[in-house]
Amino acid sequence: MVVADDLCGHLEITRKVCEDFEAGLKAFNGARNHVRPLVHHPPKVAAPKLVNSVKCTSEQS
């Protein structure tokens, strides 16, 4: 995946959260303050919970 330098931190955070939720990060793009990840998550994972985890984790860094 090719990502601009200013998005690398967001990409790594999103990858880690997806890994924790056993989800797959299929695509990722956006801008410094807005990202658009395409995630394939198992049915046992609620999408809002995954999104909130990415948001909370990225706000802390």
C-alpha cells in the first residue's frame, strides 16, 4: 500500500486496531485530518465498535 508521509501514522494505527479486531484492512486513503479505510471485519465485530476504537486510538497519539 502506498501512502503519503502525513498519513503513515494513521495507517499504522488503523492496521493495529484491525489486527486487534481480527479484521482486514483492504484499502486506505484520505488527508491528514480525515481518513477513509476500507475494512473487512468478521460478523462478530460490530462496525461502530471498530470505528470508535480507531478514532480513540488516533486521538491519543
